[in-house]
Amino acid sequence: GAGVSQSPSNKVTEKGKDVELRCDPISGHTALYWYRQSLGQGLEFLIYFQGNSAPDKSGLPSDRFSAERTGGSVSTLTIQRTQQEDSAVYLCASSLVASGDGPFFGPGTRLTVL
Amino acid sequence: AQSVTQPDIHITVSEGASLELRCNYSYGATPYLFWYVQSPGQGLQLLLKYFSGDTLVQGIKGFEAEFKRSQSSFNLRKPSVHWSDAAEYFCAVGALEYGNKLVFGAGTILRVKS
């Protein structure tokens, strides 16, 4: 079946602009995660959605970062007033916690802030 | 605090030789354990995972891993490495008590020489 998809695959933006990154999880997966991967920082947890529960936002690095998940499916990660240190690969993953299926990761969005 | 240690940053093995990648964790809860593989420019692919039960788990591509609670380890093994196994390997730990978010190790880069 279809895996996790992310768009765009690459995004180049100018410092100070806002960006939106999209994640389409595997159909039926109730849990959705956002991670960031950058040189020197490894894989950093950003935010976790599970069903209708309040999201775990403990990994968001600043209030410029936000995420939402509409209808328990698609998620959007928004970065406002981008900074050069936001340049990284943003990875989304989904899982079905009840069955232990996953987490499975998408291909990522490479964000470059000039 | 939860942490995952992959002691080896780089490992080089000859094609056809056996492989063991080390992973140690520090976790204040019953852990779920994962190994992922990442090829250059690609997302993370789930190789195998341990939730409960048999401590020796089989994964895709001929990989296996053994959970040793007494040693807080979850080492990845393969009896005969193929050139296509060259990639970066990540160990990760999660737990229901911590909302299922995964904590990743820093990764081990595997080089295969012919």
C-alpha cells in the first residue's frame, strides 16, 4: 500500500519568510510524528499527534514552529519567520499504536533557508 | 532522561563478512526498540522492532537484533553483508509512558568494501 508522503520534497526560501510542509500519513494510522534531521544535531523529535488527544509539542524549538493535523489525517508543519538554522530535512512518520505497526517515515522535505 | 548510544560512528566490513552494530539505551520505562536504515538522500526505512516477547527479532533484508535487558542493549546483526547494505543505521527507543515518541541514536555509517 501507499506509504507516508511528504511535500514538497525540496523547499528553498528566504530568511524571514513563512513555510508550510505537508505530511500525508498511511491511511488508518492514528499516530503522526514530525522529526528534524540536520548535520550535527541528528534526529530531533518535534511534535507527536495521537488520535484526538492533545499533541505533544515538547520538541518544538521555538514558538515560530507550529503544526496541525486536520481530520486525524493530513498534517502541516508551519515555520514562521524562517531562520538559517531552520535549514534541515523535516521527516514525518505515522504508526498504528494499537497494533504496533510502524512508525514508518516519509521521504522528508529538505528545507534550505537562504 | 532517555538516551540512546551508538558507540560506533563508522564501521567498515568486507562484503560477505558478518556485521554487528551496537546500540545501548537508558530508559526509565519498558522500552520499544527499533532499527532504521537510511541511504543517502532517502528517508528512514524500518528494519525491525521489538515490542515484547521473543528477544531475538527478525527483520527485513536478512537483519536480526537481540534485546538484552540486563545489558540495556539491542544490537543489530547480519551474517553476511552485501554491498547494498552500505548506509547509515539508526537505533531508536520509545515507550508508551513517554507518549511513544522515539529517541534516536546518532547513527552508525556502514561502509562495505569489496
